[in-house]
Amino acid sequence: MQSFHYKNNELYAENVAIRTITSKFGTPCYIYSRAQIEKNWHEFNDVFGSEPHRICYAVKANSNLAILNILAKLGSGFDIVSGGELERVLAAGGDPAKIVFSGVGKTDSEILRALEVGIFCFNVESEAELEKINQLAEKQNKIAPISLRVNPDIDARTHPYIATGLKENKFGIELSDVMPLCQKIKSLNNIKLISIGCHIGSQLTELDPFLEALDCLLDLIQKLKSAQLDLHYLNLGGGLGIAYRDETPPAISDYISAIRNKLAPSKLELILEPGRIIVANAGILVTKVEYLKHNDHKNFAIVDAGMNDLIRPVLYDAWHNIIPVSEKNGNKTHYDIVGPVCESADFFGKDRELALETGDLLAIMSSGAYGFSMSSNYNSRPRPSEVIVNGDQTHLIRKREKVDDLFALEQIIK
């Protein structure tokens, strides 16, 4: 049974009707399936069998503590990009020894905290960052384990905002700079190079870019071995896409098998950093139709969720399937599904064929990744509640914000 499915014309999350959830927690509301999250993670992890590997969930995809805790209990590692994400993982029971710290702008305080708790490694993205980590590790009398993130200049064939492996992107170290930097590492007393890696982008739906990046890294590894620099790990990042509409991404098993086949001769342990593929199709955003508006050119369904709740459609021109919570017969009309935010960019889908009435509930599918985690309070709008379903049980994992919460940290000058 799919985690989100119709039964008697009503949409369910696992064994609970969506309408039952929204009657208790209101709309808009993010709803997640625990079973789907666990299934997705196991599908990634179990391909390896007893072979050593590390699956480090990309926290930026969805950073709710309850979801992080579910993954920690499964034995997952975590890929973080900020001090805030570090503290979230720790608060959720994550093992610091399974954390990799990525990102181009790590601050002194973030690095010091990561050293203090003993993370697995830093994904280093520049020479300046390398020097800073060495200096701060020396102050703490520690050895900082690092992986060099390489920019292989490979076209990931994805949206330009989520492509991260081209020369014009801010991420990673240019190939020509890697060998000189590795020689410099030999002179740094508080750095230990344990890995090489890359991450070329997100929502990739083809294998070729991954394998091209891997070939680049394997060539580099041979050069490093010739220079007496032995590594233990290879980090290929994340980025495997999902089917939002008509994409045909490779199966997880095919993706991992292709990587392992190429990597096997190196005898390096593989690190992967999946995010979207773990949580995207495990979550939906449910919203209520407040008004139906018709004119000579367009029909609009104005809903109570806004672009502040789910920004992917406007930011990435992303397509999400939008379906009724209650299936019903009736004449269908082509609607633009829009929100109340004062921007023409405030839409979730255009020209969607639906039979709608005021008060109907709609589910915006595959919203579990980069939905709530990218939400904001634009237009002074409180953010939605988050609920997770486990079989026939529902759990509120984040309360709906109140208006008072929006200015609790502000102060009027007298």
C-alpha cells in the first residue's frame, strides 16, 4: 500500500484519513508518513548489505527534530551545512561521529563547536577554510578530519540554482588546485585528510553525470596515491532525483550498483548524502480552498497556503501534483492554484484540471523535501503545523505558529 492513497474516495496517509488530520490540526498543514521515510532510507542503506558505507542524510531537505530522530534510530549519519543544523542533529539524538559538515561559509564558532562534539569530518571547500580549520583545531589541541570537496566542472543537467559542480558555482575546489593543496596539508599539523569528494547538484534524473564525476574523482585518487596520500573514503554527495511529474530517475539500486562497480578497485568506503529522495514523497502540504475566482481569461482557486509555506514552484519553476483530498464527480475546470501572498509569483500550479468548491481540501504532493525547511514568515504569515503519521496514529511534531510568535524577538524603541 502506498503511504498516500485513496480509500472510499478519501485521501489517506497510511491508515489515517487526511480530513481527520486537518479537522484536528487545521490547514495549511504538512503531513508526513513515517513508514515512507523509513522505507526510503532502508532502500538506500540495504543495497550495501554488509559492505562498509555511510549514508549521511542531508538535513537541509527537512530538518524537523522528529524526522531526524527517526533517521538517527535507523543508524543514519547526517550531512549538515550550518551550526543550527548541527545542534538540531544533536538534539534529535544523532551521533556526532556520523556527521559530515559541508558548506562554503563555516564560521569560527561553527567550526569550534563541531570540533568540540567530535564530528566525523569537515567537507572543505577552499584553501582559506582549510587554514582556518587548522588554526582552530590547534587552539583546541585536536586533529580535524577533513574531506576535500572537488568541483569537477560537470553539468548535472538540473535547474541552475541547484547545480553545484560547475566552475561558475561557488562550491568546491578546482581540480587544478587539489594536488598543491594536498601537498600543503602535509605541513598542517592539525589536519588529517581522510576523504575526497564532490556534490554536483540536486534533482538529477540521469546516471551519467554521477558516473562522470566519479571517474574524475578516481583519476584524482590515483594521483594522490602516487604522491603518498592515502585516503579511506570517497564522498559522492547526494542529488538523486525523484519523479515529481514525468521524470524517470534511475532506481536507487541501479544508482548505487553503478557507483559501487566503478569504485570497487579503489577499496575506498563510499559516503552518500541523500536528502530529497528520503523525504520528498513522504510528505504533502494540505491546503483549503478559500475562494474561487473566475474572469474572462483565468480561473483561480485561492487557497490558504502561500509561497511562504512552499516556495519551490516559484523559486525553481517546480511542478507538484495537486490532488483533491476528497474525490468527487463534477464538471472539471482549469484552475491556477494560488495563495494569498501579495506576489504574482504566489502559485502552486497553473492550469490544473479539477472539480472544486469553496472549502475543498487539496494535497500538494511530494512536498516533504525543501517544503517546510525553506518556509518563511513573508507577509507576516505564521508557518504551518507539521504532523507525522505512524500507522493509525498521528503526532503533532511542530505546532502551528501564532501571530505573537512572529514578533516575539522584536522590540519597539521608546
